[in-house]
Amino acid sequence: MRALSLAHLSLIETPPGRLVDIAAKAGFDLVDLRLAPATQTDRAYTAGERTQLCRALLPILRDNGIGVWDVEIIRLDDRTHPQDHLPLLEAAAMLGARRIKLVCDSQDHGRAADLLAQLCRLAQPLGLVLDLEYMIFSGVRSLKSALHLVAAADAPNLHVLVDALHWMRAGDTVADLRAADPARLGYMQLCDGPLRAPADRDALIREARTNRLAPGDGDFPLQALLAAMPRDCVASIEVPLPPGREPRAHARYLLEAARRLTQAHDKPVTP
């Protein structure tokens, strides 16, 4: 059965320890934790605060029988110093996380490839894979662009993260996914939404951060996306909490929606 992870954005106001508890009790296999800010409103931990948090999280993870899939986030731009992100990498390794999420805000893809390669070298001894998430409003705006950048960085522990929303808004297709080297596709984030995209950049950002739908509640061709991705890749469910819904109920709803979607693809293949 495909492993499912609960993305922190789905309950972004929930502290990490509580998120772990909610995800486990909802039935998720894994959880994603935001331990570095993706936006100006996210908490920015000092290295000491993050280490203390990770120590507190270890028994919570153990007692709930759930693992950390992904820790976020590294925002790469022209001023990035890879060594500055080593404390986040070490925190992820302390938690037993498998992945670190990256977003590239640089238009200089030559420099970005060099910075990515340096980050991957820092992450490799810690057993971490880095996943580059492309977004129509970032410096890497399509699957093709992300794959080219990952190839240029030429690091074995660097993959592309395919988010259903960004895949749709970039105008990428199933054929684009099928043409990609499966070894370069890390995992996917699932959500749903209308086929019609917001009209401008600010609206696209608002949609991505606050206005996603649960899998099956919109019009995205998610079955086709699942069929085009590597069969056993993890799916992280990223759907922000809608107004009026209780966090635990939201997590259960997302788990049930994701299981319904993936059920057909998770059945064992008969020889």
C-alpha cells in the first residue's frame, strides 16, 4: 500500500508535536514538518530552539509509531550559503527524516545548480535526499525546468517533487511525466482544485497557500497523475485547513480522501 504523509501546510497553525499526534491518530504513515520558514508568517527557529524541539519530538514520534518523511524548507536564491542550512539538515537527520524540501527563487540556474550540488554534498552523509519543488511563481516554473536544473546539479540525492497544484498550474502533462526519468521523480504532493487557474501571480500564491481542495473534491486529473508517477512513491497530502473544520476531523478527511484515490493504484499486480 502506498505510504501517505500529512503535510504541515494542511495544519500549518498546529505545533509540530501536536501535528505528529493528529497525523498518527488519523491513520497517516508519515508526517512532514516545517522547521524553517517558507513564508514571512512562519516561525523562524534558532538552531538551539530547533534542536530542543527535535529532542522533544523524538519520544512523541516513537510513542505514536509514525515517522518523519519530509522536513521543510530551504529557499535557495542568489545569496544562499549552503553551510547556513546545515543545522536544518542535522535536525532532519536527528528526527530520522528521509527528505528535505527545496524551492529555488533564483533565475540564475547555473549558479543555482552549483548551490544545489553543494547542499546535496552536505546532506549525503546525513542520509538525506533533497527534493526540488517547482512552482509557477518561483524561479523554477515547470517540470521540464526542474528536471534540467536537477540534471545540471548532477547529485544522486537530488530529485524533483511533483505537487499536483503546481503541475496543473504550470501546464505540465501526463506525457511530460512519462517522459521523465523515474529515478529523478522523488515523490508527490496531492490536492485538488478547479481546472481554471487564478488570474494573476498573487492569486496563484494565495491558492497554493490557502485554497486547495482535498483529493477528489475538485477537477484535477489525479488518477492520471498517479498512473504517471513511480508506482510506489510516497504521496504527501497538502490541503490547508478550511474555515470551520476541526484539525483532527480535517486530517481524517484528508486520509480517507487520499486512500479512496490511491486504492486502485495500490492493489498488488497479479502475475
